Amino acid sequence: MTISTPAEPVAIDAALLARARAAGVDVAATCHAALVRAIDEAALAAQRAESAAAIAEWNDWAGSPPTG
């Protein structure tokens, strides 16, 4: 099965979709929530990477002898 959005179609396993519907899962809401969480996690990962780079830069600078 394919769910079409204005942006792009997304393939979903038909058996998994049928199981979710049979279990009463709101598939659209679940997909929406998963995407929101994935976006938030990606933003946090980017922040962590920036922080790690800043810490590494600080450590390099702090460990360097004074110039001049």
C-alpha cells in the first residue's frame, strides 16, 4: 500500500497496516507522531554534534601554550 502526500508517496507494508488497523491503531496519527519525534531527535543530534565540536575546539585551545 502507498500513502500519498503532496510531497511524496510512502510505502507501507500491507500486512503491517492491516494488523495495525485490526488492533485499532490510528495509523495516520502514529505516523505523524513518529515523524515529529524523529525530527526532534535529529535536531537534538545536531545540537550534540555542535556541542561536541565546540568542546573539542575549546579543549584544543585550552591545551595550547600561549602565543605571543
